[in-house]
Amino acid sequence: MKMLLHICCAPCSVAIVEKFLTEQEMELEGLYFNPNIHPKEEFDKRKNSVLAMSEDYGVPVTINELNLLDYWRDTLQPDKSQRCSYCYAVRMDETARYAAEHGYDVFTTSLLISPYQDHELIVSMGEKAASRYGVKFYYEDFRPLYRKGRERARGKHWYMQKYCGCYYSYGESDHPKKPIYFTENNL
Ligand code: SF4
């Protein structure tokens, strides 16, 4: 089975990668596609950890550099229900499209590991995208692996983000170690 894993970041993906590599016979590849992440510096920090993971585990990862910061800022409302729904949909849509175009049997997403995301909405968006492009969406509740992934990433000194990713979530995070970014697009 040829599986495409949508990767939001290394800490959320690494335990899933380990599980797939050890428990299931499959050809595993990843797709880093996160046009929501603000600003570019943060995007690159997360991307670089994903590339380190790719090398460590021997899992090829395609990087999509698309950034839709202007769309997030100018079109999406601060209301989480609207922006998060779009955020899941656009990522699942592109992953399904890429999977169909490149001959993968099935796709899934590391977003399913996070206890902080809307799990059911992600599943719904994944299934809709799958039927749109004629590929299968693999569902598994990865949330029990969340802590393991964080510990593994910390042990490998990969970047650990301090906010969900978008323009609005940066402003909402009150994490004491949140990086200070000085860009014209900051809130
Ligand atoms: S809060 Fe997170 S899931 Fe919601 S739009 Fe922002 S980055 Fe996407």
C-alpha cells in the first residue's frame, strides 16, 4: 500500500511515522503543505524540522511552499469556526489531489494526532476530499500518540511551535516562549 501522510509539523508526525514504519507494510511518503502558517520564518522553522525527520527516518517528504497569508488576513474572519474549517479543507483537498495525481492508494494527516484540533471536522474534510479525487482517506485516532511524538521531537531538538500556525493563532497564543516576529503582517 502506498500511503501519503499530510504533515503539519514534525512533533505531530513523528510518532505516526514510527507507527506506520514498524506496524504496517506500506510505502510511506509525506507532504508538507501548510499555507496557513504565519510568518514565513515560522513556516521555515517547522519545515526544517520536517526535513530533519525525513532524513532521520528515510521517509521522502514533498515540500509545498504555498503561503496564503494574505488570504487568511484579508478574507478569513478571526472567528475560529470559519477559519479552521477552511484551514482543514484546503490542506485535505490538496493532499487528496496530490495523492490521486501521484498514484497513492490512500492518504491521511498528522492533524489527527492533536487533542487541540477539531478531530471530527478534520475527518469530515478528509473524507470529502477523498471522494472528490477518488482516493481513500485512512482514519485512525492518533491522539494517544500525541505525547510520545512531543517527547521524541524534544529529544531530537526539533523546533516545537508555540501556536497553532496562522496569523490569528499567533496573536491568540500567550505561551511565554512564543517567538517574537517583527513583520509588517504581524497582529
Ligand atoms: S487556528 Fe490553527 S487550524 Fe485554525 S485557522 Fe489557524 S492555523 Fe488553521
